[in-house]
Amino acid sequence: MIKFFKNFKKDEDGAVTVDWVVLTAAVVGLGVAGVTTVKSGVGTLASTISSGVGGTSLGVE
């Protein structure tokens, strides 16, 4: 039983998994923060473009 606990203490396989989970969560968090930051600006720009294009015609009848 003591040998089992010593081997368990030395085992580091789980630590790599925790690192990957933390890194993935950080990347996802940064992505969400980026989208949240530019969301309102993109909406405003789309409205401006829509109103500008809406008043024009192609001249083809």
C-alpha cells in the first residue's frame, strides 16, 4: 500500500491535462472578450453601410 501511494505521488500525467484545460479556457475567454469588445462597433458599422447602400441604385432597369 505504501508503494502505491509513493507511485501515485510521483505520477505527473494528470498535471499535463490540467495545463491544457487551463490554456484552453484562457483561449476561449480571450475569444469571448474579443467578440464582446467589437460587437457593438460592428453593429454600428453594418447599420451605417446599410443606410448608405440602401439609398443607391444600380441604374439598371
